[in-house]
Amino acid sequence: MIKRLLVANRGEIARRVFATCRRLGIETVAVHSDADAGMPFVREADLAVRLAGDAPAETYLRGDLLVEAAQRSGADAVHPGYGFLSESADFARAVIGAGLTWVGPTPESIEDMGSKVRAKDLMRRAGVPVLDAPSQPTEADLPLLVKASAGGGGRGMRVVRSLDELTGSVTAAEAEARSAFGDGRVFLEPYVEHGRHVEVQVVGHPGGVLVLGERDCSVQRRHQKIVEEAPAPALPDATRTALHEAARAAAAAIDYRGAGTVEFLYDADSDRFYFLEMNTRLQVEHPVTELVHGVDLVELQLAVAEGRSPDPRTIGETYGHAVEARLYAEDPSTDWQPQSGTLTAMEVPGVDGEFDLLNRPGLRLDSGVQPGSTVSIHYDAMLAKVIAWAPTREQAVRRLAAALRGARLHGIVTNRDLLVEILEDPAFAAGGVGTAFLEEHPPSPAVPVGDHAIAAAIALAERDRASRTVQQGVPVAWRNVVSQPQRTEFEGDLAVEWYGGRDGYAVVGVTVVSASPTEVTLERDSVATTYAVSIAGSRVDVDAPGGHRALTTVPRFADPADAVASGSLLAPMPGTVVSVAVEKGDQVDAGQPVLVLEAMKMQHTVTAPHAGTVTQIDVRTGSQVAAGEILAVVEET
Amino acid sequence: MTAEVGANRAAMLEKLAELDAEHAKAVAGGGEKYVDRHHARGKLLPRERIELLVDPGSAFLELSPLAGWGSDFQVGASVVTGIGVVEGVECLITANDPTVKGGASNPWTVKKIFRASQIAEENGLPTISLVESAGADLPTQKEIFIPGGRLFRDLTRSSARKVPTVALVFGNSTAGGAYVPGMSDYTVMVEGQAKVFLGGPPLVKMATGEESDDESLGGASMHARVSGLADYLAADEYDAIRIGRRIIARLNWRKAVSRSEPVPPTFAGSFARSFARSFAEPDAEPEGLLDLVPTDLKEPFDPREVIVRICDGTGPGNMRPFDEFKPLYGPSLVTGWARIHGRPIGILANAQGVLFSEESQKATQFIQLANQIDVPLLFLHNTTGYMVGAEYEQGGIIKYGAQMINAVSNSSVPHLSVIMGASYGAGNYGMNGRAYDPRFLFTWPSAKSAVMGPAQLAGVMSIVARQAAEARGQDYDEKADAEMRAFVEASVEEQSLPFFLSGMLYDDGVIDPRDTRTVLAICLSVIENAPFTGARGYGVFRT
């Protein structure tokens, strides 16, 4: 029996595991980096152990420190969550070697499935269909996909559409895989153009393999899932059954113990599926399965870790449809750049439970952050998962879209609008979209801000009024001689002109019905809309029934001392400098790479804006930089 | 709405439209051509500079906007003056309008700036001068040069009173004008624009034969790096204003009268109630002020209807909006206590036009009461003057009127005056007219002020002329008399109207009656920058 469990992870998944532990009477231990010290998961745990440093390599990826933390805190079991060391056989061995219970499959199973090449061999032998590329590809075999054997999360993955590209793509993928996973092995497989990503949840236990249906996770960006659902829509029953049986066979082939996911590529055109890989851990998207099947997957993981088979009475009946959307702090309009900063507000309307199975269809929130949390550059930028469960897919999608649209997410750019757009897309509504969905339906350009900006300007004026130290009762921007409107400027060449005075605010086209620093009601064409406004520094978040807009105020004055020298290269995002290609005094050409910056799972090459001399270089490999920080100056020659 | 009220309102709205048109002239400055040229040089207009200088969303009370009205000079007198809040500090701001003859000072400019500096002095306000002026208007130099020196004297005396002065120099500030930055405590000059020297290149050439240029004689960069006249070198106009705001932010300014800042009703709900005094908006809609003033000022109106529309309404700590003093005695003058934006005020308001002995005595007592408790006074004018006639002269009306004028003159609490309607004869004095130096005096568009009503004045002149003719045994020319009366009546009428009087700097501005409460609230806040206590002594009260 597990008495005290350490979660070797952070954020949302740590909270998820703790929630089940609390219900089962298991004490909880968190580990946390310095950057995470204030996060909710640390506070919620019964005990917390600090891991000095911020970078994952110093903290959550340090198996030795994690085992030491477990021992120090008196934990008798370790749950790895997902990501980080969840699929590290070495870590599993270290945990087991220290006499602790490892909540996960055996190190051998992890190793079997960790190498994609080896996994495919195993599956082929077990009779599970796999995609095989010829060793000497010809034109007829195109397109092909280059994948890293040790990969995941889309890294080291490349689509090859002509044979000329093949060698280059393989080399590039090898380099990427080596830097990302320390293993440069790559392999080829046929690329299915309109493939769907369908995966099956299994739980291997002493009595056999429990199959808990499938999930469709085809909506992906940069090969990472953002919308997942259970069951998979538009799937013939026979295929569904065949998928489940293939997954059972896959798990049985390696005598798999614990929760795992067998991922398949489903080609709807031919109604055929192929084994992709098996994830030997809990998946991010596990809640959709939990809701539809009425099962707590973490509870099952713990049961198996304790050597028991799942009690059938802990599994409810299968009912309805669940859809999950992953809220990320990222900007879909700038190539999904991860965002960092302070989340000043986070409210999702109508949540029925957090980390909860829900006793009837409703809305679930699994979140790792809370209002005031800092989203740092060090870790995955996922803020929360919002999951809707309803009798039918249509109802679940509608509920989820409404919840996301009405959510108050302030202080940081998120992918919320994109998620709403996906959920409301007719193709998505029809069901069965492929993994190329987002490439075929790129995010729409931002909707014009319109009255949101007016509401923001009025709220800012009310904030200024409230912070006055003299003449507090005097109407805002009162003038006995009116010469010009007041001007509130926002980034993006956006300005709102308004008048104050005796009769309150006057803005062309709208009537300001009421105003406060947090709420503004505007009437346009006799229709009143109330805007909720949240101001944090220069950022203004405006929520209305029509959606959310974030605006950034432009200060009236800029101190020339703060101005940036022309030719300065600014960090486009917060991150780490991974390489610097030039030295001070070097001559560079326009477009020549100066340095490479990495943030989250992206590398960004910063190039010279013009030909010239590098007169200043303020960073070196390993430097952490904030967005907007000056990296180097190239003086034009 | 009765027909009469409707007519009152229509007349007032018409006068307000005229007022807007006159203000628009001042705002237009030197006209489109010069404004465009100024903008094309990348420069800002004076009111654009002020809008950037004051705190976002704060009020700006422009003073004497109609200065020079009716003269040969542009309405507004090529300078903008007013009170604005900069970094939470109430400041007296002046800004030359370079689109009007290069911002040159004419006699009205000088009068307007003197009035502004008087307000700064009386109320202890830091001064910010936004300088860009071609200097003196040479054709009228005789009216400017000698008195104009006071401008520089006032700046340094302000400094000596520990009230800081700041000059932001945007352009020309030469010859005498060079002493504005010269006499200011802090000076900011805009690079490439400010030009500050005693004599320009031609004058230097004439005087000493030296060849020179603008930049070496008075450029911003030179003054910041060589002469030290500029404390700060601003990159551009925005930067100068930014620096100006930073200077004020560091003044460690504390108002002389410290009280917890009263809080308006919008915030009274939450935090405000606990630690600050709140106040309520008036019990009656200020909009109604437009209906009150009869088109014929011979008809009196009840000033209580004004008071209930400009003073704080019923609320916590203000159980009655107006506590009338001596309501049964001297009913032609209403006196009593009220609050405006949470600040106490004593009010004297004409109710029936004429002031009798009783009203004069009541006023005298009330003014002394306000001084006893250090409460400012508000005078609401609608008076035709002190009563004349044998009965009243014999009853000592002069004596009692003198008592009232004595009390007004020697009262040392701040006075505010609003001329709502008539302000004739010695009534103007007793009710604290311009000559009695109220801290602020504003006029409604319905006001009229003169030694007496135009018809009465013309009639008096006719009677006197007729008597003179009779004394000489001549026939009186009735036709000439009628023409004379018509002419006198018309010209006195014109000269007693608010735009004319405002043009003469006899008030601080003509205001929309609906803004009265706001204007007075700003004034009451502003006067707290200088300490005040009620008078301990008066002139001998003749009995």
C-alpha cells in the first residue's frame, strides 16, 4: 500500500495526481524548482521539496535529486506524471532501486516502447499493422515522413515530398533529434496526407489488459495536440473494435502494466490504421476518457502499482462524449510563439469540477495555474485543460466553445480564440478532421478590436480618475474651453478619441451607459454591451460576450534614454541563447544569422537586419533573455 | 415647462452658443494657415502642449480665455493660462500661442499673464511656463515694456515664497523674454528649437561687430552644456513635457490646508466611506440652471434654486444641502452654509436685486461669522445696487453699505464670486466685485455689470442735460436727447455684457452655468494650496 506519494512533475499534472491521492487517503509530496515555488501544486501538497534552479535540466530532469527528495520526504512511491522523466527507464530503475514504488510500467516496457524502431518490430510480430517505408524509397513511395526514433512532441519530424529533399531532411532531423533527445537515430515511414490521430487507452494489470475506448487527437499544431475527444467521431464500428483489439494485443505483447496509450494513424480514405507508437504513461488528454468511461485513471495506475487489478466497481458506465481543449500561453499569429508573463485573471465560467470525474455531464477544468501565477519561460506553456462532457458531441462542443469564449484570461496572450475557432469550424463540427486540419485552416487574422478599445480607453480613464489625489469629484477631462479630444493610444496604431466633461464620456458612435475601472457598458445602435476590463501595467484585457481582446497601452512619453539604438537586435521572445554565431567587430551581411534563441520547443534564428559591423553583443550561449531585451547591435555600414 | 422657463432656456442656450463661438476663436489661434505651418514644423499648439502636460483625465480650468475680446488683438491674447493638475499638483500653467503673431505679447497678453501670476501668488500654485514667444508686440510696446517687468519679478518672488517655477522653452524666448527661463527655478529647453538670448545676431553685430549665429548665442544645446541656463536638454517637445512632469513629481508638494480629500459619490460605496469624507451630487439637476435666469434682469429669481443645483446634495455629514442664516431678516439677500465637493462654504446671494440696510447688516454679520470659523465665501451676484431714495438715505443706507464693503474688504478667508445676472453700482462692490480681489470671479453669459442699468444711465444723463439746458435758459433738443439716450443705452448695454467685461480681464472667464459647481470645486481645491485664516480685525464699523 502506498502511504505517501511524490509526484516527480509540476503544474497541472501534479495537481491532478494529488487530487486522486487526497481522495484515496494518500499523503502527497511535491517537488518544485525555484521558479515554481509559488505555484498552486506546491501549496496543495502535504510536503514540498525544493529543487534548486529553474531549468528542467537542473530540476525536474534530475532523477538523482528526485529520488533523494522522495527519500528525504519519506515518500514510498513516485508518480512521474507526463513529460520530463515519465518515459525514462533509467529513472524508473532508480526509483525501484531505491526501494520505492514506481507508478508506471516496468523499465523494460518503457525501453521496448521508447525506441520507435524497436516498438514497430515488436508490433509487427504481434500482428499489429505498422507503416513500413522501403529501405530504398522511390518516387512512388512519396510523401515520406522522417521521424526520430527517440522522439516525441513533433521534434525531429519532417515531411519529405521529393527525393531531392530526402538526404537533407534526414540530416536535419538527425541533428535536431540528437540535440533534443541525445539520440540521433531517425527512421522513415510513409506519410499519410489526411491521416487522423486515433489512440486507445489501455491499462495493463495482473489480470489482463483493460481497454478504455479510444480518443481522437487529430487537431494538432506543430505536431502537438490541442483538441482531443472521446470517443473518436466518424469511425466505423468494426474499425473501432479492431483498433481496441490491436491495442490490447500491443499491450499484451509486452505484458504491459499500468496506464498506457497505443497511438494509431487512421487513414479514413482506406479505412485502415497503423501503429505509430505506445506512450507508456498517463496522457495529457486522459480526462476525456475519464469522463466518458467514468474512471479515474490515476486511481487505476495506483492500483496496478500496488499490485492489484482494477476493481470493476470503480469503473462507471460509458456515456456521452467529451471534448478537451488545451489552453496554452502562446500566440497562434506569430508561429505559436510561447508567451511568458503574469496571468492576472483566470476564470472559466460554469466549471462543475476540477480534476473531477463529474457525477453528471458538465464542464471540468484541469489547471496548473491560478490568477497571479507567473508563466515562466522554462516549462511547457500549457495553462489548463478545459473539458466538456455532454450526451452528444454537438452539445459537448457547444458547451466547450461557450466556456472558452466566456473565460477571463488576462495578462498573457493565449490560444483561446483559436480554440473557439476550431470548435466552431464546420469541418470540425462534421467530425473526422485530419492532423493537417490547422495547416488547411490556418488561424484567422485577429478580429478588429472595435468597441473593445473604446471600453478599454474609458476604463483607463476611470482608473486614472480613481487614482487622483486632488479634485477627485471633478468630471473626467473637464474643460471649460474644449480644444481637442482626449486620446488613448494602444499598440497596433489604435487610438480612441473621447471627450469627458459635465455630461460624462462622449465617443463618436456609441453611448457610454456606465463606466468604472473594471466594467464599461456601451450602447451602439440601441444595443448595450457590457465589457469587463482588467488593467495590469500596460496591458488591458477586455472581455465581452462577443469575445476577448487584449490591448497594450502606448505611453504618452518615451524616455529617449530608453530608446533602442537602430540596428539593435531584440529578443523576439523570452528564452535561452543556444548559440552565438558572431563576435564583436565582425562584419555581417543582411540576413546573416547572429545567434539562435530557444524557447519552449522552438528555435529562433536572429539575423542581421542589414549589412554592417557587430558593435555590441550582450549575450553568450546559455544566457537567459527576456522578450525585448537587446541581444546585439549591428551598426549599418 | 412654462413658456417663460422655455424662453429663459432658449435665451441662455443662444448665449452659450455665442460663448462657444468666441472660445473657438481663441482655440483657433492664428488661424488655419499658421496652425498648419506650426504643425508642419513638427511643433505642438499651446493647448496640445497643455493636454500632454496635465495628468490624464484631469481637469483644466482655462482662465481669461476671452482676454482681448473687442480689441484689435486676437481673442485669447496669444497666450493660454489656466490651472491644471500635473503629477497630482495643482499648477498655474501659461503657454504662449506661437501661431498668433509668433506668440508676441500685446497689452492684453500682459494683463492676462499678470492675472495668472496673481492667481498663482494668492493661491500658492507652482508655475509652469510653456515658452515660445517672439517678444513684445512692438507697435504697442509703450503699454507693455514698463509694466511688463513685473512678470519676471513675480517669478522670482514666487520662488522666494518656496513656490517653485518651471519654464519649458519650446522656441523663441529672446530679449526680455529670456528672463522667463532666466528667473525660473527649473528650465528645460528643446534641442534645435529653443532660442534664448538677450540679443540676436543682427543686434550683436550692430552692438559689437561680432559675427554670430542663433545656436551659439542661445541654442538649447549651448545653454545645457555651456551657459548652464538650461537644466535639462529635451530631445523634442514631448520630451520637454515629460521632463516637466518629472520635475513637478519631485517637488515634494504638500497643500497648505491639509484635509482628507473628499470623495465623490461614485467611490463612496466601497473603500471611500471608511476613511474619507464622501459627498453627494446636488439634490436638483444642474441642467435646470439654464431655466432660471429671466431674459429681463429686472425680474429677480430665487438664488436658492441655484444653490441647490451647485452645492452638495443631502447625504452623510450633510443632512441639509443648505442651512440658511437669518432667513427672516433682510430677505433680499440669502445667506447660509453649504458644501461643494465636501468643502464647507458660506454663501451670500442676492434674492430681490436691491440691497437695503437690513441686507447690508446681515451680510456684514455673515462675513464676520465665516471669518470666525475660517470658511471661504461664495458671492452669487444678481444685484441692482443699494437702495436709493430719501427714506433710505435718511435711514443710513450709505453707512450700512459701507459696513458691508468694510467686511468684504477686510475679510481674509478666500472669496469666490459668480456674476449670474445683474451686478450694478455699489452692489458690485459689496458683493465682492473684481476690485475687491476675490480669488476667482466667473460670469454667466446672462450677466450684466455697470455703474447702473443702461436705461437708467441714459435717463440720468438726459435729466442732467435737460437741467443744464434749463439752467442756461435754452430749449432742450428732444430729438438730440432721444438719439443721445439711444446711443448711450446701446453702448452701455454693450459694455456691460460679459464678453466685453471678460475681454477687459474683469473676470476670470465666462462659464456655462451647468459648469458652475465644477469650476467652484476646482477653485476650492486650488485655494487650499495657500494657508488662510479668518480676519481678526476690520476697519472701523461706522454706526
